[in-house]
Amino acid sequence: MEVVINGVKTNYLSFGKGKPFLILHGWGSGSDRWIKEAEIISEKGFQVIIPDLPGFGESGKLDRPWRVNDYLKWLEDFTTDLKIQDFYVLGYSFGGAVAAKMAVKYPQRVQKLFLVASAVIRKKTTKKSFSEKIAKFIKLFYFLPFYVFFRKVVYKFIIRKSDYVYTEGVMKETYLNVVSDDVSYKLSFIKVPTVIIWGDKDQSVPISDAHIINEKIKNSKLVIIPDADHLMHKKIPEILAETILNNI
């Protein structure tokens, strides 16, 4: 299914009937990565809605770089277009930043917030500073043959775990906007019931972030899944879905 939100085509999947349950996927991903969880959750009386965030999946491309607040505005308009007044929302990785901001701005609409391995803490670290310096350095060699290949090798084996090199067009600046937006200072303003779900083997968003989020959001609940990494939604969808349902 699809709708047009402020000129941007938005593709989304919908499963079941009942209380709306929104799932916001991570960077470079799409709605198809959450089908198994959606099928399981929808069997318990929920209408699970998974949109492809603008710029990803089958949704339309962006005509300019977006910030997290642009995705928040899109989410506001998306739920209005679908006539969804209140809902549960799950934000995974990058999607967690959007979900968290939604919970801050509309506590009367978000019935429960699930932050799953959410990238909401964007602190400047020595590792990040080093990565930025390396990235700037390799740009000096843009004129060389096989520069693109060289850059990808550097990112894969030296910088690692950066989605920047795999983005194109306006998504490059969008990515930089997203990773520079530290949502952690807003977490203490979240008053809706919140469940934080993390894998103890997550190497992309460290489990230390989960504990910080748990401390900042009053009365939130932290659930740690043993031996799970950042891709638990793909590797152990049944366990993740069960964990979500156990904490509804």
C-alpha cells in the first residue's frame, strides 16, 4: 500500500486489525525486514503498520537532505493521513530517534514506546573523531583511478560500520544530519510507558547506551536478550516478537 505525504510517496505494509502498532525500521533498511515480527504481533489483536521511511525501500526518494525532525514531521502527517489517533510505536536503530521524538512531542498519542537497539545517543568519541579524520583524508585522493573502490575498502576495514559510504545523493547529507542529532538530551522528557530491548552482543549500538536510556527515561523497563546482536530482528524474529508481546 502507499500514500503520498507532502509530495513524498510512502510505501507501507499492514498486518491484522486492532490497536495500531507502528514499527520504524533502521537506516538503509525497509519494511520487509520486519514481516515476521508483524505477523506474530498482529495475531494478538494489533494492526501492525510498517512504513518504508522516505528515502528507503519502496518509498520515494528525497529531493533534499532531511534531518530527524523532518522524519518526525513526516510521521505526524503519515499517522494523520491514516487516521491513527493513538498507537504503540517501536523504533529500531535510526527509527528509534524518530520514535523517541514522537513520544516527547505527543505523549497523549503514543500509548507505549519500544526502543529496540535504538541509536538515540550520538556522543562525540575518540573513535568517531578518528573516523572523521580518515574520511577527510581519503577525500584528498578523489582524482585517482579506482577512488570509489579505495574509499569502500578504507571504510570497510579501517572505519567500519559506517553506512555513509554506501549512501548516494542527498542521502549522504541526510546521514550526516542524522548521526549529528543527539536525541539523548530529550529522553528525560519521555513520560509514556517505555520498554527498552537490547541484545547483549550488539556491536553497532553498545549495550551501555541501553543502560543510559533506561536511567534517563523514568520508570522505563530494560530487557536484555542474551546472545543477541544488532540484527536480532532478522536473526531471532520470533524471540524478539515474543519479548515485545510479553511487555505490551
